[in-house]
Amino acid sequence: MLKTEKGLVRQSPRGLRFDYLLKTENAQGCKFYKTQCDHCNIPDIGRGTPPQENIMGLVRAIASIDVNDLRMIKQADLYCTGNVLDKDEVGNNTFEVATRLFISVFSNLSHIGVDTRPEIALTETGTERLLEIKGHHYVEPIIGYETHNDHLRTSKNGLHKTITREHMEAIFRLVRDCGLGLQVNVMLMPVPTMELREAVEEAINTITYLAKMSERFRRTEPQPVLINLHPLYVTQKMVAKWGEEILRRPLPGDAEIDEVVARCKDILPIFVGRYDEGLGIRKAYTDD
Ligand code: SF4
């Protein structure tokens, strides 16, 4: 893994991939954080960032990429400490400059991913923003569905997100009808109170469901969903939520990741992301 200033260049099933974390320009931080996702430390990484500073951070990250890698990058993704499709969090100018930069600098780019939630992507303004950059590149929302287990995904004892199965159906329909791509984040161990075996089977169950949805909403042009498989890392807020006990529990490592990839790689392409945004307080796996 090559780490540039706040950007990452890594290998993925589509070739080299560049991921960049924008900061939310909304002074209140991520809108969902006030009522949901109470385990998430990401909104604490800067809020109310001025647009100019946000853009300059991206410019510096791109400038630090090895010149040979620039031509090899096939996929560029915008993440945010909030949501990329939310106009209060990433202003119109920042979004336009960022996506234009990607298109002009990465000469072999085929995919542009934007981190969002169905609750935003499915609104008129969210969809409009996705379609703004649709051209000869596949534009794709990146959705943090994380687990097909409704209780783990939505309950207060779980991830506490309001993303429903109906949202996912609507997202699959949207990407089919608009000719977009799709990335879905899957957590290998959505909550730190799970057993390793349970976590592996749950990740496989989630990927199997996404493969079925991908088949059900298949386009004439084959454009399979890309799975972003993320093993859990423990953050300070998780300890506050689930207690210090979780620091002593086993976390998924290479063996669990390898098993999920081996059992699912023939049904959907899988990118394994092992990056903790510097927020992990205990590492049971090492970044490569
Ligand atoms: S998981 Fe995403 S939507 Fe939820 S608080 Fe964190 S950044 Fe916001």
C-alpha cells in the first residue's frame, strides 16, 4: 500500500485504485452522526473545512503519487468524513473540481466512486450529482450496507444505521436504470462483540445476497458490483459503546479475510481495504 498525503494508492481487482478522504465542509459534521452510527469516529476528523483547503488537500495528495502510478490508476474514489453527495458537506465547487481533477490527471481512469448513503443518493439532488460526472467513466455510489443482518445493521446495539433492504433494492434499480456502477462496503465483523466464525459466515452471507441482487438487477452491459471488504478495527467510540471488554476479543485477521475472499471471489470481485484512517486503537492485522 502506498500512502500519499491523505490519499491511498492500492491494488484492487480493477487495477490500481486511489482513495481520498475529503473533510466535511459542514460545521456540524456528518448529518447522520447526530442520530446514528454512534460507533463512528470519522466525523471527528475535521468539520467545517473551508472548500479551498479541501481542494488543496486533494491536489497535494495527487501531486505526491508516483508519476508511473498516475497512468496506471483505473479507479479513483472520493470518501468524506460525511457524505460526498451531500451538498452541505461537499460543496458544488469542491465536487466539480475534485472529479475534473480525477478525469484530467488519471489518463486511464475507468471508474469514479463516491461515498454516500442511499438516503442521499436516492434524492433528486443526490442522483443529479451522480449523473453530473457520468460520461465515458463508470460513476458509482459507494454504499456502506456492511451487513445483511438487519439487527446488526440497524439496532442501537449494532451499527445503528437506518439503511434498509428496500434502500438497497432502490439503489440497485437506480444504478441499473442510470447505467452507473456500484461499490458496496461489507464489514468483516460488523460489531466487535461477534465471534470470528460468526463474522466470517455473516460476511459471506452478505456478499451472497449482494451477488443475487446484482444478478436480479443485471444490466445488458455487464458491470458487476465491487465489494469493499473491511475487517473491523476498534476505535475509541466503539470502546465507549461496547465497553473495554472488546479490546480483549479476537479481531478478524488474514485467515478470516482469506476465507471470505476464497469463498466469494467467484461470485463478485472483492477489494480488501485494510486502512483505519489512523483511528484504530488496537491492531490485530498489519497494513501491507
Ligand atoms: S458511518 Fe458514515 S454516515 Fe455514519 S457517522 Fe460515520 S461518516 Fe457519517
